[in-house]
Amino acid sequence: MDVTIEEAFGLMCMVKDKREFEQDEKEIERYIRYQSLKMVQPFDSKDMKAKKALEEFEKHIMPSKMKQRNGVSSKPARREYKWDFEDKE
């Protein structure tokens, strides 16, 4: 088979990207299912041990795309959309 190094490298990159995408998709699906179950079956918020255990579990299953380097979730910043009506008139 006559394949150049560049073509082989490109194909390997495509395979790697596909595998990473599939892994991210599985992590996100797992996290969504967990959050759905959490909403359906609320727990007693006074039980601190259970609350801490659930938070720790949530950290472990949180998708890597949602984590920052220090392990805290990186939620998108809230944007405030304001319209300057006086400027437009």
C-alpha cells in the first residue's frame, strides 16, 4: 500500500478525534442521566454525609469538557442582554 507519511498521520488524527468525540459523548450522556435521576429523586438536604457523597460522585462523573484544571465545574458565564432604546431612536 502506497501511503505517504502525511496521509497516514492525517488518518490517525481523524481516528483519534473520532474516538475523543465518542468518549465525550458518552461522558455527557452519563452526566445528563445522572442529573435527570437527581431531579426525579431528591435527597434529604439535611443529611450532610449523603450530600457530600453525592457532590463527590458528581465530580467524578462530570464530563472532562465541563471541568477546569482545578476540578471545579466551568459553567458558562451568564450574559445580560440589554438594549439601549434611547440610542436607537
